[in-house]
Amino acid sequence: MTQPSPRNVTQMLIEWSNGDRQALDRLIPVVYEELRRQASRYLRRERPDQTLQTTDLIHEAYLRLVDQKKVLWQNRAHFFAISATLIRRILIDHARRRRRAKRGGSEVALILNEELLAPAEKSDSNLLALDEALTRLAAIDSRQSHIVELRCFSGLSIEETAAVIGVSRTTVKDDWNLAKAWLRREIGGGKAK
């Protein structure tokens, strides 16, 4: 099956926003496949004993996306942004539940590499620390926070992130490097790889 062009995806999203149920029916396979790729990218880097499976993450994100009643979808980039935020929220909720179940646990260093968030042994702590730091970063520089969210939670490359946000590769690289440095400092001297 040929992948729909970004323009076609944008058109389907806009038609869905305008109440066209058939557009949603055409969009579902495309949205589902994109969610599968995003979830797989993130969970491949999770620790081996991770209890959240790709299918669970996809289904939860998918259900939350199609349940969006008041979203006026603007384009494919808007979809990427919303799905990255939903995946982040699902992962954070899951990490909080696991942490509550364990009743504590020590914090560990957050490890960021050039491509994506690479969780260490206790990724629940990493994820929660990253979430809190990203919330603070968003108050200071929302674009940097958004870049980290797209790269870490959607697994987008520099090029894909630039396309989604509508800025140059250089801007994404610069903001990514600044955001990583800020996050390392904010989280308490975590090591970057």
C-alpha cells in the first residue's frame, strides 16, 4: 500500500475536523501506522522488564486521538505534535503508576543521546524527571521543549522534527543541543551520551 502524502494526510485531518466521517475512516489506517512507528521507536529503547507493550501504547494513544472532539486539525505537523504529547502523557502516567506500586525508588541519571532518550536502568525515574524538567523548560522556551518531546517521545529525526515544526535543521540542532544541556543541568548533573 502506498503511503499517503503529507498533503493528503493534512486534507483528511481537516475534513475530519469539519465532521466528515469518511475522512476519519480513510485516516484511521494512516494514523494507526504512524502511532505504531512512534511507539516502537520509543519502546525499543526501554529496559527489558518494561511492562508496557507497543500494542498497549498504540491502542491507548489511538483511542485518545480519535476521541479528540474539539481539535481543529491543521495539518500533519499538528497531528505529530498532538500524538507526541499523548504518548508522553501515557508513558508518564504508566511510570507514575509503576512508581506508586513500588513505593519509592532512587533517582538515577538521565541519559540523552543524539538520537533519542535512552532510558537507563530505572527509566520510570528518568521519565518522571524528564517530564518535570520539560514542563519547566516549556515555560522558558516552548520550541526547545517541543523539540525534545518530538525527538524523545515520537522518535523523530532532526530532519523530521524540522519539517514538523517548520524551522531549519540547523535551528533544530541548535535548540536540541541547548535543551539537552539545560535538561542535564536541571535534572542534576545527569550524564549525556
